[in-house]
Amino acid sequence: MELFKVDGWNLATDKVAFKDSKKKELQKARNKQEKIDRREKGKGKGKKRDAVEEAQESEEPTQDVAEDSAAVEEEEERPAKKQKTQKPKKAEKAEKTQAVAAAARKLTPLQQKMMAKLAGSRFRWINEQLYTITSEDALALIKEQPELFDEYHEGFRSQVQSWPENPVDVFVDQIKLRSKKVINAPGGLPGLYPNKEIVIADMGCGEAQLALDVNQFFNKANKRAKGRRKVSCTVHSFDLKKINDRITVADIRHVPIKDGQATIAVFCLSLMGTNFLDFIKEAYRILAPRGELWISEIKSRFSDGRGDEFVETLKLLGFFHKKTDDSNKMFTRFEFFKPPEDIIAERKAKLERRNKFVEVETEKEHLEEKRTKVAEGKWLLKPCIYKRR
């Protein structure tokens, strides 16, 4: 600031005082002008000229002063004007979407068909990338090009419209149905001890539709509960990009939940990436004893259709198999649970009596050895690659 220092001028205080004096002079001039206007109406044109001359001869500010005052006001109003013109990000995004839609409506049918083909090709490319690289590389890709995540889910939504049912809706219905029974009772939802809180980890949540639907359901149910005990349910949604406030950005092989603090882990078409068994191991870590693992996958990814090899592999990782539902033409749904320590000890003793404990441990070692040579995304679950049309 030394560059602008002038003797007798304090830049910190005198500038403000100067602005204030100019504003006062301008206001005084306005008051005089209003007084003149009132006189003009009452006394006629001749008296109007006298009044104007009288005002000009009095304390009317000079043109230079008026211009300075106007400049001061303009300078003070500029930030406010700038603030008004700035639009929220949501509004900008909505305007862009509307502009794209308006542009699409102006296209000819042939042009619209070509645009749809280009969007479909783009979706297939992104989908193929996510299935054929590791989760770590996928997170890096989305951080570098965040628009890819939006493009993928836009294409994914169009795919869902042709499905007989959405697997997310099936899981939501399952939660609603089992919530009618007592928590931790047979057929009821698993909850943490001692407060019986339900904690769901939606691993690879996409747009976090499960969290939205489940939260709405329990909010309504708790309002109707009255004298009955209200249900406490928390849904943690994890994916590669935070497209809404329900989502936490994470590589789902490492999620920010403490050991044993989740009661349900959900993988709804999200076992993507070549290292997806790391996701299953992470689910085992965060689940409480008797916590459940829910998986829905496309049938075409399993070489045997039902996924028996897939089930046996998850058993080697410590899970107990509850059931497999392959009634849907497109998807197979699995339920597993994490056994408590007493069941693990009982199973170990049973295997030792049958002389199979060493055999099972050997299979675990072979699985890890096989993974180091060929990633499970190439043999246990085939990549879901959409055909080019």
C-alpha cells in the first residue's frame, strides 16, 4: 500500500469519509430538487424558473461532485448486483438440462436416432471400463472425469426401464416386509445390540435410491407407531461420486464404518471391478455377528446360471449361505450372514471331526493364489458387457 501513500490522506479512513460526504451532498441535492418540483406545481412556469435558479445558486452540488457520488454508489452496489446474478448450481444444472432437451426436440427424427446411438455407445464404453478395471482405478477415473459417472447413470436409467423389475425395489420391499416382525427375531431384520438399531450399508449405491425409499418408509412408520416402539434405521450409501447428499464417496473395498457396526450390507448390481472379492471382505469386516449380506446380480455373469461357484467362494470368505432366489429371468438374488463366534467354533470342530478342516483352509489359500494370477472379475463373475446394436 506504500505505493499509494499521500501526505495528509489516510487510505484506511479518509476514503470512507469521502464516500459518506459525497452521498450526503447527493441526497441534499435530491431534496432540493423535490422541493423545486413541488413549487413548480403550485406556482406555475415562471416561479418554476426562479426556484430552479435559486436552487442552483444555493448549495446544489457541482456536476463533478454529482458524478463522484454516482461513482461511489455504483461501486458500492456492484457486489450486490453480482450476487444477484449468480445462480445456484442446481438452477444452472436444470437450465442446462432444459436447454439440451429443447435442442433435442429441434432435431429431426434421424438426428435424434443418431444422438441416441452416440449416447448408447458412450454408456457401453463407460460400463466396460468399470467392469474391467480395479475399484481403485475406477475411483481415480471418476475423480479425473466426474461427468462419466453422470453419463453412466443416465444410460443405466434407460436400461432399467426395459427390465421387468428393478432389484433395488425388491430389496426395499424385503426391508418393508421383514420390518413387520420383531428386530432380531426369526424372519425379522437384524439389529445392533442393545438398542436394536438397523444399519444398512449400500455398497455401490448409484443414486442412493434405496436410502431414499427406506428412509421415507421408516419415517412414515414411526409417525404411525404411537405407543409402539419406533424403529431406528440408518442407511450409509457409498459410491464413486457424490451426486446427492445421501452419498459418501468411497472405494467400496474401504468404507468409513467401524468393525461390526452394520447389520445389512447390500450389493445391488455393484460387484463391478476386477477385485470385487475385496468388497465382500469389507462387508464381512463391517457386519456385526448375524449381520446379513444381500447380493443381486445379472444371471448372464454366472457360467452356471445359478451362481453355485460364487456361493462356495463366499463361504470360503467366512459367510454362511441362507438362500438363493433365481425366480427372476434376469437376476439372481443371494442372502448370506456373518456367523457369530460360537457358530464359527462349532463349525470348526465339525470340520475337524470329519478331517476336512485342513482341506477347507487349503481351498482358501488356493483362492488367494488364484486371485494373484487371474483377477476374479475374469473368471468368477464375467464382466457385464452390453452388445453393440
